[in-house]
Amino acid sequence: MSRRALHKRERFASLQRQLLNSKRLFEDRDFPASNRVLFTRRRSVQLIWKRPHEISKSPQFIARGFSSSDVAQGRIRNCWFVAALADLTTNIDLLHHVCPPDQSFEPGSYCGMFRFNFWQFGEWVEIIVDDYLPTYNGRLYFTKSDDPDEFWSALLEKAYAKLCGSYEAMSLGRISEALQDMTGGMIENVDLQNPPHGLFNVMMKAYERQSLMGCSIEVKKYSSDQYEGTLENGLITRHAYSITGLRKATLSSLRGRPEVDLIRLRNPHANSSEWRGAWSDRSPEWNMLSSQEKRELNLTFDDDGEFWMSFDDFLNNFTRLEICMLTPDSMEQNDRRKWDVQNEKGRWQKGVTAGGCRNFIASFYTNPQFRVCLKNPDDDDDELCTVIVSLMRVDHSHRVKIPDRAPIGFAIYKAPSDMRKGDRLDRAFFEYNKAVAMTTSFSKLREISSRYRLHAGEYVVIPSTFNPGQEGDFLLRIFSERPQYASEIDQETKMTSGPKVVITQDDAKSIDHEFWDVFHQMAGEDGEVDQYELQEILSKSFTRELNNNLFALEACRSMISMFDTDRSGALGYNEFRALMILLEKWKNHFHKYDRDHSGDMNAYELRDALNGLGYQLSNSAMSSLVLRYHNKRGTISFDTFIQIVVRVVVMF
């Protein structure tokens, strides 16, 4: 157990002891038993919050172990969550981590408080809730077990509602998001209307690795009168199903003993709403299997929402498949069944690393870049490496409306053979090289992922938003069947060529001609100018660059600090003359890299300008500069540019 997990358990145990000693039951002030955590709009139904011992005479947290029958959807449209939870009951190790089984209603440990764990953007978080549950006519209103005395699923649903912000926030989600939040796995979405070759084998391989899967039917495949509800074949549109089994069965009663691909699904309603076609409960097709194969399938025909169908019928009816592949984050014990995964966190920052997609060639290269090394081909004979790339937006305000999200995607490029460690791909590379793989579109979903088969070698993955300047944090995860290496490429902050400023006699004469009288009039008897006097001189000298504004006083302080060789706190004439010669050169440099002639620099122009002066900055260093010095428009003015240059020069 990690130190962090141990600390959480100790904190929970300490609070539990306090409650038991004071003989009080826990009440969650962060998620109170009130209407505000149920619905945002007033509903006609009046729900009563009750603790389990007010609902059942002998409540149990877990009655007879975990099973899918413990999970039935209630009166809220969260079939996606319930289907995911039913999926989770097939992997007890995972479920024990999400729902610690060492909790009960027994005297001596019960204090009205329960804890659950969910994976959020790269780490596990503990959610603690009280055991007040919404009821109607004395019965649970939301998720429930088929055993009226069992409450683990209802309490876990409450913890997830707290994570989302309310019960209503759980309406209309995707099974993949719930699976991910309960496993830390990576999601692969498959369009079943255009399925990849060998999909059944892909699913079988995923199932063997204990991946969790779900599916659904998009409405657009059916006519408008079937928009919601049950189709003639028993399936329900806009409804999430768990995939609980896959089998290549032998039809032993037929000549040649052909095989058929079968798939088992579960409706979270857990009732008689099941598939009515071939291979459904009690259909004649089962007579083609041997008694032994039926026993191996653990075949039962109950009105429990679970049913079999042929894989062909599955493809003909369902439109979306979602596969949740387990990772080391999933707390699974059997390492042999897990994917190798590399996690990399990053951020798109406006003007620094938010370069937009390849359509915006002038800034695309500024996006974060990740180098991936694929060394070991799969066990197959084609010498290719299977790699699944996942890009997830990190959104701590849960369940943000999809229209408000920035579309995200990624592209994969083959790394040049002469690419050295720490080298980033520059603009010229992207102008003349195509991606070897990329997302087919940019998505507003929480995560976008794709599966690729690539030759062993080195690649560069570029995650981006669609438009430049769209900010956000992200988590990039790279899955492979065999171990691989991945890391962010960030150039080193260093001086690539020293600032060779040659002061000629003509330079000195020019400055003397223009500033000798001005300096001495401003300097007075001490023969030096302080920060305020320097500000006045520079404001008049660079009127056009400053748009008639005052030169920044902080920039004046920085320049005095840089050129004040005798540490008097002011500049004598020789120090002033050296500064002015350098300022003229920096002014010309500013105009050279202000390519749009706006009078300000954006962050991309600033980076190029600093490179032109011989200073290479990493993304983190550039991020700090931009955050510290940009104005309200997100740009860098001339005097701020001078201040940045002074700071960078002093740093080296």
C-alpha cells in the first residue's frame, strides 16, 4: 500500500473513532441530504432521505458477495454508470479497490460514513459520504440491489454523484467515462458502423486481458418513431449495455462442426428487456451446442437483463463499442494481463504551447512534443507494434457541457534519423513532412484515442487543440502490448551564442550627438541619472515604440542594475552610453521579429527573437516569462521586451 493510501485510511479510521466515541452518525456537509444535490430544477416527486436502517430491518453493505444482480438502474438516466458498475462486478480486485469491502453496518464499526475510490486524471481520490439515501414510498429511488437489504451499490452511486456534483449531473453520460473513473484504464472507442478488420479477435484479446467493455445504439440508425424505447427485437436505443462475455462456440450438431462468434450482454435494467433474436434465451440455436459447451458457458435463461447474441447480429444492431483497457493504475494484481503504459501530463498555454492543429503551420510546432520509442514488435508475425494513444483533457470542474470544450486531437510523426536527444521538431520539419498517423477528427469528448500498428522505431506525438490559443491541461497516455519508452521533448534553456555587441566609434559618436546634452541636463550636479530620470529620457527617445506611453519603470530599474558597474544605484554617462547603444540594437531586433508590425510581440515572436539573440528557452521558462510579463491582450510591448531581454542576459 502506498504512503498516500495509508494516510487516507488512517484519516478515515481517525474520523471513524471520533464518531464512535461520541456516539454520533456522520453527516456530510459537502454533500448534504437535500434537494440541491438531487436536481437543479424542482421536481413534482417528493423524495425522503433515509439511512439504510430506516429502510431495512437488517441492512448489509455486501450481502452475498459482489455480482451484477446487485446493480439495477433506478429512476435516473444513468444507465451508462450502472452498466459500467455491472461490468466492474466481473473483476473483484478492481471492485474491492473502488468499493472497500471492509465496511459494514455492524455495531462497533458503523458510524454512518462510507468511503469509495475513483480515478481522476492520473490519480486516485477518496470520496467519503454519509449513508442518507433518496427514497420514495420507503424504497430506494435510484440504483438498488435485487436484495432489499444490500446497499453497497446505492452508496457507491451516491459517492459518484458527489464526485459529479449532483445526482442529476449523472444523467446522459458515456459508459467509457464511468469505466475509466472506476479503473484508471484507457478508453478505445470503436464505430461499429465501420468496424475494423478482425474486431472479434481484438475484443477477445481485450477480454483475456480483463478489459471492460460496453456498447450502445445511436438513434440515427433507426427511424424517428424509434427514437427512444424498445425496438421490435428487444434492444433499447440510447441505452448503455455491459459486455460480459465472448465465446467462439462450436456447432457440434452441424456437419463439419462450424464455429460461431457469440457475445454476451447485460441490460442495466436487469429485467426481461432482452434481445429476442437468434441465440436469445431459449432460442432454438442453443440446440446446436453440445451439453458440455453449454455448461462451460454457464448458460441460464432468466429475466435478468443478460443475454447472448451472435457477433454478426451485434454488428448489425449496435453502433458504438467502448473498450476500457486496464493499466497499472487499475490496481489489477495480474501484471501479465495488463498493457504497458506511459503517462505524460502537459498543458496548452496561450502564446507558448497552444499552437493549434496542423492547419496553423506558423504555430503548430510550438505544441508540446512527446518522443516515443517502440522497440519490441508484438508476438504476431508481421513485425509491427500495436500502440494505442489516448489524449484526455484534465477538467477538474466535472461534467462540463460538451459545447464549451475545445476540440482536441493528436498527430504522430516519424522521428528523423539524425534527431538528437532533446531536439524538438521545428516549423520547417512540419512544412515538408506528413504525419504517419493522426486522429481522424478533433473531439470535444473528455478523451480521444486511436489504435495504430507501427513499425518499430522512434516517433513524435503532437497533442493539440484545434485552434491556436485554446488553453487547458491534458494527460497523454500511450499503451502498447510490449514495453516502450516515452517522454516530453523540451529544449534546454541555454545560451546558444554569446551576445557579441561591438561598440564602434561611430556608435559612440552617434549617441554622444543625440544624448550628451539631454543626459547632463537631466543628471544635474551628481553626473548620474536614476531610474526616474532614465524613464523620462527613454520615454521621449522611443515615443513611436511606446505609442506615447511612459517607458516601464521596472524596466528602467532592471537596466540600471545591469549597467551600474560602480553600484551607485544610478548611471554615469559612460554606463548610459553603453546602455543606449545596446537599446538601439535591441530596438532594431524587436522590429525585425515583430513580423505583423503590430508594435507588440506575441509569445511565438518573442521566442524567435530571443533565439535570434542567442538565448534558447525551454517551454517551462517561456511559460514563466509570458505569465509574468504579458499584458491584457496577451502580448509583449517594446519596453517589456527590453525588460525580458535584460532579465535573460543577467540570468546567463
